[in-house]
Amino acid sequence: MFRFSMSTLMIWLTYAAIICALIGTFTIARQRVLASPNPAAEQEDWDQWRDEAARQGSGNGPVSRRVPKTTEPPTRVLLRDYFATSLITLIILSTALYFATAAMIRGVLSGPAFEPDLEDVG
């Protein structure tokens, strides 16, 4: 049966705070990227990168690159077209990492569950 404790409450409150912070930060990042004051400069930088990738893809560079298919900067495409998918993935992976870490820390702080009998040794 589930036993409520102060450590359980702290784990859940910390989890809620972290998830809220991640969602808020990700949403603010999306708003800032989509409402960028100078999207023309970002587009120009992306076009320069595509031209450089095309040059390196033709064998004139240190590596052989493929030209990216998208004509828009990938950050803009990610946060505009794939925001929900990215946010869900962020929440799932953060949840898994948080609870694995919380379980390990809780186990370390709770101490050993048994004490070995060392009288028979030796």
C-alpha cells in the first residue's frame, strides 16, 4: 500500500516545478523565435550556410556535405511546425530522467536496508 511521506511530497513538488519551468522556457523560446525582430538576417545566415554546404558537397571543402532541403532556418521550422511533438518528447524524457534520478537519490539517502552479519567471517 502507498505510504505518504514528506520525501514523496518533495519529489512530486520538485517534479511539478521542473516540468512547469521546462514548458514555460520552451514556450518562451518559441515565441521569441517566431517573433524575431530581424528574420531577414536569420534567413540570410541560413542561406549562406546552405551555399557553403553546397560548395563543400561539390568536393571543394574539407568534408562532403549534403545541402539541407529546407529553405528556412531549422530552429524556426522546429518551433513552428513540430512544437507539440518536441514539447511532448521533452516532457517524456525529462520525466524519465527525473524519476530515475529521484529514485537513486532517495535510495542513497534512505541508507542500507540490511546490515550484513560479519561474525561468521574469518
